[in-house]
Amino acid sequence: MSAFSSSSSPSSSYIVASFAGRGNGLLAAKNIEAGELIFEDKPISWYRRNVRPEAMCGHCGRYIAHKDTSVACNLKSSEANAEDSCCAQVYCSSACRDLSVRDGHRFLCQTVSGYGVDSLSRDMGEADRLGHFGLAVQVLCLIAERYLASCTGGDSHSRNCPGASSSRAENESDVRLTPEAAGDLVLSGIHSVDYCKCIHAWRTGQIDTDEDMFKNLLRPAYFSSHLEHPHSIARRVLSNASAWGKGNEAYQQEFLSSNVMSGEYFSSLCGIFVSNNLQIKIVGEGLEADSEADGTGIFPIFSKMNHTCDCNTRNQNGAVASVAVYAARPIAEGEEITTSYLHSEPSTMSVRKRGRSLSQYLFRCRCDSCVADREKGGFDSDDVSSSDEEEEEEDEE
């Protein structure tokens, strides 16, 4: 379980622009030199995968080498019994704990604690090895917290939270949000796709599918096999009454009955992580020279970057859960700022394998490199099926 990070700061180096057929993207607002920092981004939510919870700060992600230097969460609901415990999250400092509380950790703490941290990890299990379902549960908790704060005038934000800031609650207390509006606020501007479509495209290489067949036959089958179980866990987590607080039962029922808790919304939420998530590598003091803390997160600025195999940026990780994006070469004012969605160097992959790897994002790359390679190979640009040899290579990765 991880926490919600503070908002990223916008940069004067870029503007968000709309691109025909490709949604939003980033455009250089000035001439950018090679090696220049374009922006730094912090995740809306992130999920760690290969490090013990007590060894990593639940807010910034910094590695905690010695347990006696950590700061405990120690949050309880106002109705908690003496024997009740919180989520057992730890932080590298009191400042990080207070920022985590400000960004919605109280609600996440109490909902997940009510379910049981160990039970949640066990029930998700191998099905969530990429962290997408864990992220979905966390973001649903953040949406619920934002919704409840608007209903109660901010009480849900500050109740029994040491160091909690009321600034966000004050800004929102005069606006009664619906659960759907709270979801739009949390996920503002992040491109969403259907998770089931992503899985279908990845498995078959077919990006375009008959909508009626997909809706009536394929989507129910994919939902049943991939999402039904984690969706039921999400509903059980959000059904924990202690996080909602005494007297807020009507708000809880409204949220649980809303579209935000539907299977379709859950599929869309998981689709956001498939199409926008970024792997987090945390390096720094306390970790072995050849080891990294691994996780995945959804970043508000980075998620708006479009793909090209010959991208003009490079990413750099550090000692906290964030990403710094630098110019890999000079970028002219008005030029699109791009990244690569591929997990390997594009030049080492065949055009078919690049196409197959990108199919889960539901688009076909038409960069100069891919177009030239397709023409050289003499096959149709829409053919992203892999050869048997490439299928075997993908299975081994």
C-alpha cells in the first residue's frame, strides 16, 4: 500500500495541447536545450511492488534504512476501539506523514485497515503483479475522500488527523460534489480507455473490434476473467463504515450506488493505468548499488505525453517516487515533447514487435521509423501480429 503524493508543479517549458486523433500532448513553449530539465512530476497515486512496507516512506517513497528512524501513521477513526490499529504505514518524517494525510491518506488508511492490509495483499495476489488493481483501489479511496469532504464541509479531511491541512477542504466545502464529479476532479485530463479492450488488443493484436461483438461477448468474458475479483475487493474495501464516519451512512450508500463503483468505471480506471502508468525506480542511500525499489504510478503531467519510437526526452529516477524528464536532444519551440511507451530500446525491436507491444495502448505508431520499417518489410501498417519467434520472446520477458 502506498500513499497519495502532492501535486506536481507546472513548468514554463511546455504547454498542454490537443492533437488530432491523439488526445492531449505536451508542446514546447520555448527552445529547450539538450540535457535541460523540462519538468519534474509526482504521482497522483503509486503502488510499490518489491520492498517491505516498513522500509519505504508511504508518501515520498524514500528508503528507510533503520526502522527506529521512521514515523508511524497512527491514524484511527473517531469510532475506533482501543484495540483497533491503522494501516501500519510508516514515513521518513513527520512532514511526509502530514502531507500524506493532507492528500487523502486518512480515508485510505481506515478503509484498507478495516479490510485488513495482509488480507488485501493476499486477495490481490499474483493477479495484481503489475499493481494496476491496487492503484484502482487507492484512487477509488481518494475519490471517495474527496466526495465525502465536499459533503461534510471538510470534516472527513481533518478528523483525527495530526497536522492535516484544511486548505483543500476549505476550497471544496462550498461545492457539493457527486461521486462522478469527484472522480473527474481527481483524474482531471488523464486519458482513459477500457481495460478489457487493452487486454484484448494485447492478446490478439486487434486494435479495431466490432463494437457490438465487444460489448455483448468479449467485454463480459474479459471482465469475468480479469476484473470481477478485484472489483469485488474494491467494493468490500469501500464498504468499510469506519472510514466514512458516524452519521455519514447516506453518503456512503450514495457513493457505493454511483457509477464510480460500477464495473464499467472500474475497467476504465484500470485502463488508465495500463495506458498511462509509469514504472517507478527508487534509488539512493540505504539501497544496494545494484538494487532498486520498484513500483508503478500514475503521473498527472507525464501521462499527457504522447509516444514516438524516436522520442526527444529521457527520464531520470531518484531517491523518491518521482520522475524528472530531460531533453534528449534540442527541442524547438512549438515542437511536440514526446516519450517512448516501449520498455526496450526501439532500435533493438522489430517493427512487428514494436507494434504488438504498443497495441495495448490502442493505437498504431506511425512515426517515421515505423513507417519506413513497414515499407521495407512489405506488410500492411495495420498488421501488428507477431511471428511465432517473437511470441516466444515475449513470453520469456
